[in-house]
Amino acid sequence: MSTVQITQSDLQASLPDTTSDIHTDHIKNEVSITRDIHGIPHVKSANTYDAFFGQGFATAQDRL
């Protein structure tokens, strides 16, 4: 049996980029995605369509 050591650096590298602004033509208004201390995304937007887009984006960040 072999042992693999995972470092803090490894964990940090696997987290999504949450500091960049991303611009797209697929939403009508601004969408804000913030994450709490546990990494849970909180999506705020002016309408439902944009909220679902933001939720999908946050999910994609977590999965990739």
C-alpha cells in the first residue's frame, strides 16, 4: 500500500477562480456569485434567468 500526501498547495490549486470578472452576452443584468467560508456559492441577480445562469456557472466551476 502506498501513501499519497496532499498538501495545502494542492488543495488551493483545485479551487475555482473566484476573483476574476467575467463578461458574457448570455445574461441581461449583472450576476454576483459569492462564496461563504465553506465554499458554498450564493448567486444574486435581478431576474430568474440570470440567476440560473449564475448557478450553472458556479456548478461548472466546482466540477471542473
